[in-house]
Amino acid sequence: MRSSFTGQTPELINYAAELLRKARHTVILTGAGLSTPSGIPDFRSEGTGLWSRDEPLEAASLTTFRTNPGQFFQWFRPLANQIFNAQPNPAHLAIAELEQHGRLHAIITQNIDMLHHKAGSRHIIEMHGTLRTLSCTQCYQQYGYETHLAPFVEDGTLPRCQSCGALLKPDVILFGEQLPQKAWFEAQREARQCDLMIVAGSSLEVLPVAGLPMQAIDRGAHLIIINNNLTYINVRADIVLRENVAAILPAISEQVLHD
């Protein structure tokens, strides 16, 4: 795999592998770009991103869900279908392998697509919630997606609570909602304790999660950025790889674990 890389990329992969081998506490922060090779659209890519086609404050806001849930679910249904049918790509599998071998302590993710779970990762901090569960908007009973969201994707029937009949809301963070407090505190703790942070597939444009790498490097951690586009913190990173994450992460993992 590494033989297909050109320019400085092989050297940067070597350096990234060296940092990973030496690190005592490595954390990876993943964004939408990690899942685009699995067929899930990101948010901001020109022409293909979700927000190039839809207005986020209209389509994916808590206000829309509360006042016009039919509109929200109409927008949400094709995205949920893509997510349910998606499979982990080599980047997800490389992350899981690194974690299984004790090289990664935690995965902080901005994604809701369950692909880290499907790949076998275990310590996953989901900053923007997950599609794995839904909660009743009245009695707060929680349900698994297999029994309540999957049927909606198939036939369009809105998911409702078996106990009280109220509408179920997917446990994802919509515009106008705060981040889950437990996940945010845990992510901050990991950022402050790590001595190496890897950012993979995130443009680092959404606060407050975008501030986590700064918390890490302010406490002396090394930083690796793997992302096609520039981020605000590239100038502070030890390594910047503007390459396909589905190729780079497996190459790094292979060198760390098998060379």
C-alpha cells in the first residue's frame, strides 16, 4: 500500500508511525471525511455535501423536529438509509486494529453513523450522538434502531413509542441542541491527558469539538492531521497529510503493528 504514495507522503507515514509507537496515550478525533469512502456524504464538500443541497438550520434543527417532524423525517430518511447500508472502510478497520493492540486509548467522533462500532472499536465517545438508539419525546423511554428506526427507513412510518404513542427522536444532536454533557467532559479529559492526538477526516469547523486539538497541544501533545482540506490548526501540527484517510490510516497501522 505504501508503495503507491508519492512525494513526502511515505516519509510522513514513517514519522506518524514513530510518534504512535512512542506515545503512551493516543487519542483520535474523527469527522465526516472518515466515512465518505463508505458512501456517506459529508456536510460541506462542494456539490456533494449535505449542506450544499439543504439549509441545515431548516432541515436538521431541533425547532424543525418539534414544529414539523414530518419535514425533518422526510429529509432524514435517505441519509438514515445510507448510514444503515454503509460498511466500515479501511480507515475504520485500521483504527479498530490500533485500539485492539493498545495503541489507541479513545476514539472521539463527530459522526453518528455507527461505523466505528461496526468496525469493532470499543472506547467511542460520540460527540454528536448516535443513530443506534431513539428516545421518546414524552416518557423518554429508549429504543434500539433495529426495531424502530429501520422500519421507518423501509416504509416511511414515523417511529412512535410503544408505551405512550409519542414520537421518537433519534439520539443525534440537532442544530439548537447542546452536546451530551458526559461525552463532552470525557472528550476534554482525553484531550488533556493524551500525548498524541490524531485528527482524521475532520475540517475542525464545528465548535466546541474543534477546540479539542488545541487543548491537547497546549499541554504538550503531538498532533497529526489527516484531512483533504486545510484546518485552522495545521500550522501547529507535527504532521499534516492531505491524503485519503482510507489509504493513510491503514498504512500507518501496518507500519506500527506489523513492521
